[in-house]
Amino acid sequence: MEVKAIDWGASGTVRLLDQTLLPGEVRYLDIGSTDQMIEAIKLLRVRGAPLIGIAAAMELAVAAERRSTGGGGSDQAALEWLDDTARGLRGARPTAVNLAWAVDRMAARGSAALDSGGEEELASALREEAQKIWDEDAEMCRAIGDAGAEVVQRGAAILTHCNAGRLATGGVGTALGVIYAAHDQGKDVRVYVDETRPLNQGSRLTAWELTESGIPCTVITDSMAATLMASGSLDMVVVGADRIAANGDIANKIGTYGLAVLADAHGIPFYSAAPSSTFDLSLEAGSEIPIEQRAREEVATAEGAEVFNPAFDITPARLITGIITDRGIVKSPSRESIRKMFADQESGATA
């Protein structure tokens, strides 16, 4: 797929593919202010846990460049500006941990640059760090795909939910990265795509992305998953994740929990795929993950009717066959297995 979800734009801008217009129109936005980036994240013009982290990091970098051309100020003023700007970006969406993770990493790099070289080094240090975050995510996606392809059988029928591919990450994707890797290995996989209500990110984005990449897929509505599983036509489920707690519970697009329950009832393996940056070991369980509530207008209904519209749900670790990461597959995820994965990485061992 030649279309890029994000890129460095002209001086002082970040270029975004407006995902709210897909698949009908491919239009790029040149984001030239932090307020514009926050709006783009909130309105899902740019979306996907890893990608919004990258987008926020890039915005911090170009915002520093814009500030430097305006004359800047004292190092203390620059530090206050950095803290304020990071705070605004961090709060754009509460559930996806990659956003806060990337912004905090950028803020730390910016603070270090101010300490060592003053404001003159700030913009270049932030651009370098943002590019590293993007490059690292692309590499993590590749590693996730390679690891996940090992559990995909030849000719497998795979169901995925929402969009966790090139449109949601800095690389080939997480859940779709597994599918791309299996496809590239000649495994002749078949893909079923949940429509994914209420914003249709499956039928609009994943189906478009797969067809653009030459991978045949079949779209189903969310309510058809049980019938598909009961028919015996499905071999596995692979979804992404927006935040993973220390015990292996995952937050992902609303409807994921229902799929996990159905997969368990039908004896179908259920996998989540996510980079190590999506793990939040500060939270013991999924019940601690903040869940974003979306606007009433996103769900068409009768005037006067109330709407319950959470953007995400929590899938408990007991329903997850494995979490596919850039550090390997965490099978039957638990506090112990996840902590071991991170401890092994720190010590230089492989997952």
C-alpha cells in the first residue's frame, strides 16, 4: 500500500492522512498547530494507539521548530512551554497508553536537551526523538508480524476487529502485521473483517487497507461473528490493543470482549497483537484502565433516547490465548509471564 498515514510536512507541519474520509476520499491534512493536532486526534482523523503517539511526538518536534523561528525565549520559558504543550497532547485521548508514553518520552528528551545545550538544541533533539519513536514502532510492527505468523496455519481463516494495520501504526501494523507476514509467507490466509460499530473502522479502514494491499477479505457486521464461528469457518481471531495491564487484561475497540467470549465458547484461539510500548505495568488490571466515552451523535437513534457509547472494552487475560509482541508471544498471559517478558528483555534474554 503506497498511501502513508503520516509524514513530516512542509516547515513546521505534520502531514496526516484524514482517516475520517476513507475509503471514499484520500486527502492529506497539513497540521500546523498543536490545537489542530489535538483536534485531529480527538476526531480520529489520525487514530490507532501507536500512530497517535507518533503523531503527538512529531507535533511536539515541529511545534518546537515553530517556536524557535519566533524567537523563542529563556530556557525556563522553553521548559514551561514544553510541559504545557505535552500536557495538552497527552490529554487528547485517555485510553491509548502509547500517546502518554510517547509524549512523556519526548518531554524527557526535551528537558535533557535544555539542560545540556539550552533552547538552541531543543527543536533538533525533539525531531530526532520523534523519528526514533516512529522508526522503533515500524521495527516493532515487523517483529510482531514475524512472531505472529508462526501461529498462523496455512489456509487459516482469520477474524480481525477494528483497524490495527498501516493506518494505525508507524509500520505494517500489529494485528494486520501478523496477517501481512503470513500472507507474505504464502500461507494463503483468508481474512474476515468485523464492520466495527459505531465508526465502521473495520469496513471503512481495514477492508480498504487489505484490498489496497492485494489481500482478499470478507466484511461481516459485528452481530454475525457468532454465526461465523458456529459454522466452523473460522480458525483464529487476531486483534490489536490500546493498553495492556500488568495482569494481561487488554483494552481494545468496543466489541473485542464479545469476540473473546465467543471465541472461548467455540474453542477458537484468540490473540491480541501489540508493541511493548502498549503495556502499562503501572496498572494491575484492566479495571483500572480509563475508558473513553464517545459522543452521542456517533450512534444514530431516536431523539430523546439515551446513548451508552464507550470507545473501548476490557478483555480479561483468561480469555486470551496469547499476546503477540515485538519481544515474542506471551502465552496464557498473566502478571508473572508479562513481568518475565520485560525482565528477560532487560537482562538481554529473548522472549
